[in-house]
Amino acid sequence: MTVVLIVLGVIILLITAILLTNVSIVAGYGDKFYFKLKIFIFNINLEKLADKFGGDGEEPSVKLPEELKDGKKKKLTPSDIIDLISFVGSLIRAVLGEFFTYARLKICNIRIAVGSEDAAKTALLYGTLSSALYTAIEFLDSLMTVKKNYKHIGIEPDFTLDSCRVKFKIVLKIKIIHLLLAFIHLVPILASGKGRKII
């Protein structure tokens, strides 16, 4: 009987430890885009994993832009930045819509150098993107816990560039138990067909 209780106690402790473990999603862009998943002490490079199981010589179903392949450095245009913001927004609506309360976002750094072939256009883009960046951060801050240091967040015009340059790193953390709770909360919405409103 004592042995059974000890085994049950160990199992309960293990389950508790697992449920309280953080799952971290790390995304960033410097010389190239990277996307990693961290669970316990394990780091999973999702891009390499996709390449590994993508088939022999077959094109992956989700294609990265050519500029992001092979570590090529991309000169981002204002249109690229807008597309990136829209893409991130779509992910947030589709994936995080129901558990902002549980998720925690850490903005490690965001650096944007705004440039174009025309100085007047550069100044206009700088004003627009600067306002959009800080508005987006404050909006996220109103929805979830956001850890940030504005010393590491900056946008500035660079009249020597003919396109925009972006570097960033963000980390999203959520405990496994909160993922399960969020999923449980989503089930009745998806079952009733309201889940379509999230996307």
C-alpha cells in the first residue's frame, strides 16, 4: 500500500511539473528569419524540422520567401513590413484570440531603419511606421502581459538606405496548463461554429 501511494505521489508531482512548464515560442529576424519552440530543455528549430519532413526533393507546402532562404539578407520594403504586421496579426487572431490572459510576450528587441529612394518619402514612412509600431505595442499590452524595454525598441530614418531594414526578436511564453485551459475554452466555440470569427 505504501509503495502504491509513493508511486501515485511521484506521478502526481510529475504531472504537476509538466502542467506548470512553460512553452516558449521564439521568433526573430536578423540576417535571416528564425522560429524556434522551447519545451523543458529542448530547443526545436521548426524550420529545420519542416525541411526534414518535407519530403525528398519536394517543395514544402508552406514556402518561405526566396530572400529568407539560405540565410540571404533581404532589404525590406515598406510593403514587406506592412505584410509582416498583417501576418503577425493574423496569427494572433487565429492562435491567441482566446488565451491572451494566459500568454506572456517578451519583446527582446525591435530595430527598424526606414529608408527609400526619396528623402521626402523616407520622412513620411518614418512617421507612419513609428506611429504604427508603438500603437501596436500598446495595443498588445492592453490584451496580454507584455515585457518590454523601450531602450531596445527603436525606429529611425536612414537617408542612406534605399529600402527598410528590420531586426527583431520576440518570445511568447505560456504554461502547458494554460494551453489546455485555452483549448477547453475554445471547444464549445468551435463546436458551435463561432470559431470562424477568430480567423
